[in-house]
Amino acid sequence: MIVEIKVPPFGESVTEATLATWLVEDGDYVEMDQAICELESDKATFEVPAEKAGVIKIITESDTDVEVGAVIGSIDTSASGGAAASPAKEEKKVEAAAVAAPAAPVAESSDSYAAGHPSPAAAKLMAEHKLDASAVTGTGRDGRILKEDVEQAIAAGTNGKSSAPAKKAAPATKAVDTRPVSGASGFSRGTSQKKMSRLRKTIAGHLVNAKNNTAMLTTFNEVDLTEVIALRKKYKESFKEKHGIGLGFMSFFIKASATALMDFPMVNAQIEGENIVTHDFVDVSIAVSTPKGLVVPVIRNAESLNLMQLEKAVYALAVKGRDNKLTMEEMTGGTFTVSNGGIFGSLQSTPILNAPQSAILGMHKIQKRPMVIGDDILARPMMYLALSYDHRIVDGKEAVTFLVRIKELLEE
């Protein structure tokens, strides 16, 4: 029986996606529920699992835009794993794997050529990080190296091993002019092109739209985090022991923002046509940096959650974002955004609105600075806060007062 592989629906507003990469090759035998390809929508990246076990036939090549419902391949369920490919096909795959990872020894004692060989996605990642197969442990079927295995090796700090022979030193010659000359041998002046992903194009479009179609303004303040740091230090160990996760800074800022937003509903509102829509709840979008780009999953009803619940929600969404596991429901909505550029070392910035929201809070690096406390000058852990807002519905006084309210909540 032939089972068609179709582009699944992503949500009401998403009609197209990009077939980013096939995780298997044409003619491979796959198990039921095995991830076979990655699709990129304008929200996130999704893996498509095999509906049945059988032999894959690829119809649509990677890096192709496809519509929801389009047939991109098929699975022949009548074929067995042993008959997944002809001898010529096996030889071709071994050669391709050898090109992808030249230093990988062929495991002749294995029952399958797949042992020690990377999948296409894994081979691409290995090439980017100069890893050979001997430095990666394969956990896939018959020992095949998967993309996740390469990511684990990279995270563990595995150093790539170059299989190329070392170049012999050039014989001594007379002195030459070593000043850079355009196009001179030894100076890299190459360029490369890579198609912009659908997610990246969507992010770019949203940011430009926010800049061009809102009256965006940013106000700044600074917060003394002495009390927050003392609280974290006091309860850090007991919190982790009781709840299984660390107590970070993000939960404090989300809680302070949600509390302040309930008192300043216009900062939590948005424009729809000629109407202003307000909310009696706070759905906080948190900016998460992923290998594919910036995504903003949502914590629902943040105003009703305590620090422990917020911390667990932040951690869960961050892990899903890193692993490309976020669902469309988790990516949709949001009435306010919190972004933490401080984790990358940013001292100050002007965050861009996450339309159609009317405000976004930017967190930054914590840095000790001399502050006047009473009649004394003391070193205090300070953070600059930035609130970008849509001046069409949020007045300056309201924005400034809202930011001061967050500062007070954190300092108290």
C-alpha cells in the first residue's frame, strides 16, 4: 500500500510552509512515527513523522515552498526493511555518507551500513562545525548518526577532527611585498548566499511593519535588584530542591509586569481597525532565541501565576523553542512581551514592538554601579529597563508611570 506524505495544517492563518530538509534519503526504510522531514512555517519549525513503516519516495526536494495539503512524498508499506534499497542504492548511499564525513570508518562488523553514518541533516551540521563521525555517537536505527546526536556532541564541547592532510611548508624564497592586494592569493574575499528561511522572512516583515505602522516610542528607567538577588540567594537551593528547577530573574519581571498591567490596561491593549481592545487578563510573550531565529511563545494568564509556576512555564517554553517543539497554539496571541537581551550582554536597547501588542519590556545586563543611598555611595546591582510602546493608544505619562510601577515592585 502507498501512503501519501502531505504537508499538515499548522493553524488557521498559515497556508504555506517551506520544506526545509529531509531527515531521510529517497529509498530509506523508516519506522512508524520516525521524523522524516522538517517544515518551516512563518511561526516555527516542525518535524513530520512517518504515518506508517515502509520505504520512502521523495517527490519534493528540500528548500521548496509548499502549500498545506500538498503531497511531498510517499511511503510504500509493502516493502520490508531488508528490501529498502537495491545494492546499487546501498553503494551510492555509502559513497554519499563518505563524502559527508570522510574520516568516518565503515563499521563492517555491523548488520547495516547505517552504523556510524550521518543522516543528511546530521551531515550538514557536522560539516558546519567541522566534526567527523568518529567524534559523534549515533543513536539512530542501526547506529545511524542523527541531527540530535551531533547537537549533543557540539553541546558537550567535542572538537572536530580534520581529515585533510597538513599542508607542507613552502620552501624559503626571496622577500616579497606582503601588503594586501585585491584578489591576491592567500586573502579570502569569497562570498556565499543562503536562502532566507520562511521564519526569518516573517520576522523581518513583522519588525518592519511594527516600525512603519506604529507610533513607537521608548522610555527608560533603572532598577536596583539588591532585594531580588538577596531573595534568590536565600531561597535558591530550597526552591530547586522542592520544584526541580532554578529560580531565575525572568519570573520576577513577568510577575511584576503582569501585576502592573492589571493597573494600566491601556499598556495591555491593542488596536483592531478603529477600535481599542482591552483585556482583563495578561498573556505574556517571552522572547526566546533559537537556532532558527527569534520566537515569542506565550504564557497564558500570567497575572494569576506565582513565581514557581512562571519559572516552570519559562523553562518549558525555552526548551521547546530550542528543540523546535513549540506548537502553533503556544506561539499564538500574547498581550505584552518581555525580552531579556541582558543574557547576551546588552546594557541598553530599544526593543521593537511585537505587533499587534502595544508595549514590550526590555531587560538588560545587571551591572554594579555607584549609587547614592541616603548620604552614602554604594555599589548596587543595577539594570536598565526599556519600555517601547505605541504612542497611538498609550500616553507618555501612562508609559512612564507603568515602568516606575515595575521598578517599585522589583525593588520592594
